Amino acid sequence: MTIITPVNKEIITSDLDPRWNWDVPIPAPGRMNVDFEERVDFRRLHRYRVARARKALQESDLGAMLCFDNNNIRYLTSSVIGEWSRDKFCRYALFTGNSDPYLWDFGSAAAHHRLHNPWFEADHWRAGMLGLRGSVGEEAGLFANAAKEIADLLKQEGVFGMPIGVDVCEPPMLFALQKEGIEVRDVQQVMLNARQIKSMDEIILLNQSASMVDGAYQLIADELKPGKRENELVAIANKFLYDNGSDDVEAINAVSGERCSPHPHNFTDRMYRPGDQAFFDIIQSYMGYRTCYYRTLNIGSKTQAQVDAYAKAREWIDNAIALVRPGMTTDKIAAVWPRAQEFGFDSEMEAFGLQFGHGLGLALHERPIISRLVSFENPFELKEGMVFALETYCPAADGNGAARIEEEIVVTATGYRVITLFPAQELFVANEY
């Protein structure tokens, strides 16, 4: 097959400028547009994200990227139709780097975009439908038609014959692309290359998102009393977050008492009791930018074993945070955390996610991933503009609870900023007796 070398669209240098200013606090502005101060510039944010993706694509060996992952789609197109679409595989975006991205959206959403999303030409917003996770079979022809349309666009943009990167898709779509003579490779690593360095607009959105969880924890602290149940606190926090602008409360873990060890990663209808240790993880997004934000609170009172567990978890996270700066590698951070056997697990795989770090952005897990399971063999260098969460866990020696702490960190030019501000240096006792 003849390989056609594309003429890549020029990247405007100013679009790649992240506009960092570490001399001032990271803002957490209100959600309204105002004329009297600069807040997030969403069109500037869009240009930055597309330029980052175009640069990452040019630096790869791919001719185009085809994205079904909603986080990648939002990064490329600044479009979203809600949490409903996250697991449907019905939306997809094509980006060759030689023009603006194309988006195939669900039914009437495409017509809506043509009216209200003027940052692309109208013909780049298209209606599309595939299999809805197999509900529409391959024999209906939707996959074949989509693959033919994509192949035609690749030819039009001068990249047909080059490999195309795909992040996630239904198998019939993969087969249909191959039938069109398209070589398919993984593009998720290319997109993660683009997404790992956040602009100041993105960092402000992440900080605003964290500030909403600050408020949710104050509400949880006020309400955390015997007689309340885990699911009730989850409901209260959900309402607060949606009332205050969240576009997706992905999950809230609420774990207490004897359920704390080992960590079950869920919530139940368990009723809180005096002296319980309880921890929460609030995972939600504002304008797509996510939080992962654990806090541990005791109910009414505390024991020495609970205090000791909390102090150990705090020591582990503080030791990790102290290392954060550009040029640091993830193996050195993972090395300050205890081995799995030191806190009750048989292997690092079984303990994965308890002493842990992970990038944050439009997705919950971006680069870097920091863990004793993966970081020693595959260390990753921290860079200015990365944003990630660090989290630690320590069970109480008397079996009555466990401590779980998480902080969100921005890598600055010389060190770091912590943007999760609900008090966590010492064990917080809610409604103390």
C-alpha cells in the first residue's frame, strides 16, 4: 500500500502556551462569567487542548486518531452530552491534525452542535450511531458505513495508508476499519501524552472542582452522627455537589467501622456508631475536570489505635508530597511507601490503589501512575504542569477502622501546590462528645 505523507496543519505557538503563574495563588473563582475579572477562558482552553493533541499526533507514527473514549472526545472537541454517553460507545471523533476534529454524535446532538458550537465548521459535526454495546448487531451495517466514511475522510485529508490510532471501541468497529484497509494501532498513549501537561485554565478548573469537595466535606462533618447511614451521607454529598455545579458525581465511597479494613471501595446502608472511624472518597467533575479526594473523620470520639493509624497514613503521604518537583521520578516516590505485607496484604497486586498516585484531568486516572506495583520497573518523570492525587491507607491495630488520606497536587516550576484544603493534618473528630 502506498504511504501518503501528510502536510500537517501548522500549530500556533501561542495556543500551546500554558500561561502558568506560580507567583500567585491558584484561583478558585466563581462559576459565573463576569466582566470585572479574568476567569477561565474556555475558547483558549479549547485551542490549547487541540494544539496539544495535534503536537502529540505529529510526534507519533500515526496519521490520525479515532477516539471513542468520552474524555478524549471532550479534550478534542469541547463537546459533551452527559454521563449517559460514557459507556455507550456511540460517539466518536476523528482527528488527522490537518484540519479540525470531526465528531459523530448521538442523533439530534449533532444538529444542536451545529447551532451552538461555532468553533468547528458545520460539516465537522455529524450524526452517528454504531452498536450501543452490541444492541445493534454488525449485520445492520452501521459499523461498515462508519468505517467507509472514515476511510473517505482519511483520503480527503491525505493520511490514508498511514496507521490510525484507536483508543477503545466495539470489536465490530475494529474489524470494519481493517476491512477498509486501515491499519489500527493504540492511540491512548498519544492522547495521554497530550493530556498530561495542564494549562492554567485546566489547573483552575481542577482547583475549582476541589473547592466544591472542600464544601462537601464540611457538610459531611456537620452531618456525621450516630443514627445516620453511609448511603444518607452519600446522598447529601451528591445533592450538595450537583447544587454547586458538578456535571458528574462519578462515585462516593463511604466506608466506616468494621468495613474499613480491608477497603471495599463502595458504600452500604450501615449506620454510624459512636467512636466509628469513617473515610470517604469523592470523585466528581466540574466542567469535566475530576477530583479524587479522600478524608477520614471519626464520629464523636477516637481511640489511640485510630490516632496511630492516622498518624502513620499522614506520615506516608507527607513523605511522598515532600519529593514532588519537576525531574523527580515515580519510583522514588513509591519507595517511601510501605510494602504490602507491612499493612496486612499478601502482595502489591492485592494492595494496589491503597498507597497510590494517579494523574487527574478529564479522566480519573491519567499520568502519572505511582505505585510499588508498577513504578519500580517503569519509572516516570514528573513535569511542571502535571496534576495528580497521592493517597495512603493504614488500618487501625485494634480492627476498629482505618485511616485513608488523599491530597491533590499541582507540580509547579520548583515544587508543588496542594489544592485539597479540608483539614487533614490530624484526625478530625466530627461532632465530638
